[in-house]
Amino acid sequence: MSDQQINSHHQPSTPKSSLRKRKRQMSGVQTPDPAHVADDEQTLRGSSRAAEELLYRNALGPIPLLGSSSSTSAGSNAARSTRSRSPVKRMSDLRFSDIPVEMHSFGNREYPTPSKMLDLCRDLRRIGDGFGVIPHYMKECMETVKLEVDFYDMNFAAATRNQSVPGSLDIDIAWHTMLDILDSASECLEKSYSESAWNSDVHSRVLRFALSGYGKAQGVWFRDITTASIHDPSLLPTIAATSSILQSKMVDYALVLEPQRPFEARIIETLRREGKPSINQTNAEYARFAPIAVSIETKRAAIDETAANVQLSMWVAAHMARLRQLAAAANTNEDPPGLPAIIVQGHDWKFTLAYAYNRERTVVLKDILIGATNSMMGLFRLIAGLRRLARWVDEEYRVWFDKNALNAS
């Protein structure tokens, strides 16, 4: 995705009749005009990256070609393509699919949090409440800065024996990087910038800042997958009553397992045996060999949250179906313990969790607010929450994936 902001110049008014005609012709899609990138972006990329990594290092045969498929798969897809596509507008529509997708709140007694995901959810709740989210060596710096919000001892992580205090210049660079992210987020909201502007000016920078230390060192990184689509219609839920394919939806980012050797070699060997071009539910070239672990859907603050819920639910349902394909080929047939996801709406980043309930339906639990980009405290919580998710990807999801998705015989 381009690092461009949306031109906020006032547009001349258009007669209502012209607007209605344009909506019919263009389905309401308007291409934004590019504006220049912030002057300090290039400077931040170089000078602050080392500080960013330091700040949070102690916190929590040939491969099948794109478009190729077996005759069986091609026949199945051809049959499906003749069916009418039915756009999904509400979560309740997904209850009529062959494998129903339902959304509930955390704490629902009928659909409790899976036991293997309890530790992660508890930690994210504590992080959302502000416990231990600021590195201890930042305490002296924080006490000298005048902010509108007070910080308390509970907000600081415990000091560790191997934790060295970085130089004042490094802390200063990191601090001002965070301030700049907050300023960009405020500007995006106040000037009603587009979703793509939010992504380039705020969301991408937050993810890079959070993962540049622990995450990247452990082989966990993020991908901008805004242009990725679900390549195989058989992965999408279908409405059993009408046999119509539910409309494919997309998300914006994903936390992935970086394909490092020999991990990448096992992925390629699995795809060779399976006869499929991608380890994920998308054929996007930049994600073919990087297993998706956490999906992130972003929306502007003014956008209806229902659209984000439906979009994310469709994506994770296809993700679950793809992992089941891999587990079946590996003869384990074990579902993942859960698929974490995040819905970003304006400043707020909310954690959701999808899992297979008795293999008969996909349940999506929401919401745990893990952080926000409208305050320094909210940003500290967000960084800590993303790093906790990265640790789960590295320590737990990697183990499940290696055993159940790459163990094909």
C-alpha cells in the first residue's frame, strides 16, 4: 500500500441527481488524490529504528504455479462460479452458511474462551488495563515529561537483571517517534482522512514500531495484505439453503511467521505434495510462503463496525478452512487453538478471537480493547499488546503450525 495521505481540500458541491447517477455508475467508489508524505518520515526510518528496537526489546519438484490447480479442484471451482454471489451485510447472514459463523462477546457462557487461549486473553486484558506496559528504564524519562495523564507504578514493567539503560538520545528519539505517531493519528481523525491514509500514516508505523525489536528478531513480522483476496471459493462458507457463495472479503494486515530456513523449505515441500500454490487462504505473492497467524482489519472511526465484523469473520472462516486442509493432509485433523484477530476502528485497537466450536461452527469472540492511538498511555498499551501477540505467534502458533500443517507424509 502506498505511503500517501489523502488530499483534504474542499470539493465543490455536486447536484443530488448527479450524485445518484455517479453512485449507480461507480458503486460509490471514489479514488483519493495523493498528497506528499510527511517530511520527517525518511529521517524516522533511519535514526529511530535502532531506538525502536531497543525500547521494547525486554517487554513482553516445482512449486505449483499461481492459477494452476488439479482437475478436481478446477471442476469444483467452475461449478461454484456459476452460482450467484450473495453479498453479506450482517453477521446474522453468516448463520445460514454450511459452517455457521457466529459472533459473541468474551465471557459468553455458551461459547467460552478456549482453554489454550486463556493465558493470552488474560494478559491482553491486563495490558488493556495498563499493567506493566511501560519499560522500567523509561520511568525516569516519563517522570520528567509533563503530560495530561498521570502514570503510576502499576504501569511500569518490573526491572530485569539484563536490562541496561539506553542513552538519553535513544530514549529521546523513541519518545518523539511515539509523539509523531500520535500527532498523525490525531490529524487523520480531525481531517477525516481515508482508510488508506490511516494505514500508511498510523497503522503501518505502529506495527513496525511494535515488532521491530522482539517480533522481527524471532521471525514474526507484519504484511500489508490490503490487496489480498481469498483465492479458493471452496474455503468460503456457503449458504446451504440457497447454495450461493458468500461474498469474499479482505482485511488490511496480518502478523505472519517469516519463512526462514529450514522452515521455508518445509512450507515449499508441503505445497509440492499438496499441489497448491500458497500456504494461506490467499495467493498474494507477498504472502504465499509466510503463514498468517493474526489478521487485522482497519476502518475509519465513522465507518459502521458491522462491516468490519463481517469482513473479518469471512476472512478468518476461510483461514480456518485452509488450516483444516493442511491438518487433514498431515493426518492430524487438529484445529488450531484459536485464530487471534484485531479490529481497528479509528484510534481503538480491539482484540477478537475465532475458534472452531465442536467442529460444527466458527465462533468469533469480541472485544478486548488492547490500546489506542489517541494518548501516550493508549499507545504504550497498544505496543505491549502487539508484542504479546507476537510472542504467542512465535511460541505457540509456530509449534501448532509446524506439527499440524507441515507434517504431511
